[in-house]
Amino acid sequence: MSPVVAADPARVIATARAWLGTPYHDQASLRGVGCDCLGLARGVWREVVGPEPFPIPPYSRDWGETGPREVLADGARAMMSEIASSDAGPGALVLFRMAPRAIAKHVGILTGPGTFLHAYERLGVIEEPLTPSWRRRIAFAFLFPQP
């Protein structure tokens, strides 16, 4: 099997930035209407790669959720190339572990060496600095594939 070729990071970033200002809405994925962090990633996937390969089942909003499986990472791994978090650069999808010992439940897209874009409750889709607090929470990183 040949290695997956990554999508153009500039295209991923431009597509993600088109979602800026989209209101936060749990489990939604409609640019300009509403999305949560996973919905943002799903929308960028649809615009950069194509149709979503499988439906997303309902999921818990609990960032402190624990369990034996990294459900979000497993799903991303099935469709994307996983890279070391330390190798993640602009255009990479990153998964954040928001509480110690919790599973990774928050998603963002790196837009620069020190910035990322994500959907955050009450704020919607925003781009902000990747502060040390955010950076240390990165648990997994993936590359969007070319269509």
C-alpha cells in the first residue's frame, strides 16, 4: 500500500479560516450556521478531501471522559495519516486531552507555528495562540489526505 499524500496545508488552513465566526453548536457541522470542534474538522474534510467516509455517531461533550479507547483518535487514524505531535505543523489536525487521564476529546487545526483554529463553546470558531497550556494538551496529530 502506498503512503497517503497529505493535502496542501495552505488549502487546509484557508478552508478552516473560512469557518471563522461560525457559531458554536454541539454536534453540528455547517459553515456559517453552527459547529462544534469535531464538526469543524468534518466540514474542512468535506471541503478539502470529499464526502465523509462514515457517519459520526452521537458523542458525549464530557472533556473529562475516561475509558479504555481513544475513540476520536481511532476514528482519525482510520482516515488520516498519524504523525508525531512534535512534527505537527500548519494544516495538521490535532487532538487535545483536556484533563489528565481523560481521553482526547477536543479538536483543532494548526494554522501557523504558534496559532490554531477550533470551535469553542460560547465563542464559536476562533483562531488563537497555541499557548503552552494548549500545546501541552496535544495528544495526537494527523494530516488531511489529498482527495
